[in-house]
Amino acid sequence: MDSAADTGGYQAWSEVTPDAARRLLVAAVEAFAERGYHATTTRDIAGRAGMSPAALYIHYKTKEELLHRISRIGHDKALEILETAAAGPGTSADRLDAAVRSFVGWHAAHHTTARVVQYELDALAPEHRGEIVALRRESDAAVRRIIAEGVRAGEFDVPDVPGTTLAVLSLCIDVARWFSTAGHRTPDEVGALYADLVLRMVGARPAAGPVVQK
């Protein structure tokens, strides 16, 4: 299962302790991805974890609390990936390439988790949804910064930076919806393919120095 995979130095759910809480969270990810949040019961989750329904409430007060924990960890990881790339070395094209490779690679390697993280947002309670939306805005800002810097340096030809940022993130996130380990491409290969597509999308070309405003 991708929920326990280790990709790029990231051990999924290592933040969650004790072991029983982690087992319940992994079971919830699998159940939510397979059946959807609303169709999943706490009994389903406990059964997948090999525990009694009563045991779940020792670690999580509600099913929504489980979803929030999953979503928070996943969005924190996504933001870390994008901010690391945005602050990295090289040209804007280098940094955009690194951001897309890592972001897509994570969504492919952890596609079950990513589907829950990215597509169950509306099931969160209002206060939790607001918290996650704020993290998504920070992720958007990291990618937007790379693209805007590339435009200023003359590396990218992007008339609409906000719109292009949204398109790039949507393209990357959608990998979680269709990726399968039974396919013929690895997460790294999909990351490389999408990085190339995104660089073409922004019209990447060799850096020509800052654009002089007349």
C-alpha cells in the first residue's frame, strides 16, 4: 500500500504515534480512498486496523478528526516539497523542474493517501477546512513565486501567472486520481514527464537576465 511507502526519504505517517493510532490512520486512508469519507463508518476503519470500534475513540474522538489529521499531514508534506524547491539553487526553470518532479512523484508514490488529502476537503468541519485552505494557499504561493521570478528573469513566457500556477498545481494533483502501481511508469518517471510538460507550458528558455521595464 502506498500509505506505508517510503519515497524520497519520507516514511508515511511516521509523525503519528503510538502504533495503534498510526494503524487506525492508515486504515482510514484506505477506507476513505476506496469508499469515500461519507460512506465509511468508524466500524469499517477499526475492522481494517484489526481493532474494536471502541478502541478507535481512545485515539480519535470522531471520524472527522481522523480525516483532519490525514489532511493536515498530507498538506504539510506538500507544502514542504514545494517550498524546498522554491528556495533551492539554480534558475527558475531548475526550481520549477524540481518542484514538479517532487510534487508529482509524491502524489504518484502515495496516490491512495493523496486522493484522500486532495479530494475530501469538503468533508472537513469549517474550522479544519479553513486551516487546510490556508496551507493550500501557501503551496500556491510557492509555485507562483517560482513562475513569477522566471518571468522577471526572461526565462518564462507566461501572460497570466496566477492562472498558470493553478493549471500547474491541478495537473500535478490529478496524478493521484489515475496513477496505478500496475502501470508501466514509476513515480519518478511520471515526475520527469510532468516536469517536461510544465516547462513547455511556461515557455521555458535559457535565462536572459532580468527584464528591463521601459
